Amino acid sequence: MPTSAWTHSDATIDTLALEAIGHVRWWPSDRRKATLHQILVHVIAETHRHAGHADIVREFIDGTVGLRHGNDNMAPGDQAWWTDYHNRLELAAHQAGRG
């Protein structure tokens, strides 16, 4: 199933112009017509939203954060540094809220 979906998606993207109109029958009637460009942006946004959820679940399961074992791709800093950083951000947010 996923392979056929990828094949179909790749063929659609390769064949059609970004301005090509398609129909998404389960979307509200006033939004059912959508360009290929709109659909691609929608898919990127959905992937971004849900990939973050999956990453949070993974962090709860294995207790690690970041990209992968040996390369967490996280900013450097020990617990004291992160606590100080959090406190400075919170203070800046409170001050901005008053202004």
C-alpha cells in the first residue's frame, strides 16, 4: 500500500503543474477544489505536526532526545545552563507581556 501511494504521488507531482486543480471530496464544499501546490503545502504541514508528536512519544519510550544515538543535534548545555536559559526566557516573556 505505501509503495503504491508513493508511486502515485511521485507520478502526480512529476506530471502536473503546481496550479493543477484537484478535488478533495472529504473537505468542506467551499474548499474541495485545491491546487497541487496547496495539497503539497498541506502534506508538509501535516507531516511537520504529526512527526513532532511521534518524536515526543519516542522520547517518553527511550528517554532520549534529538536526532539519533551519538548525534542528538541539541544545543550544548548542562542542566544548570538550561534552567538559567528557561528562567531568562520566562522573564523576557513576562516583561514583554507587561509592555
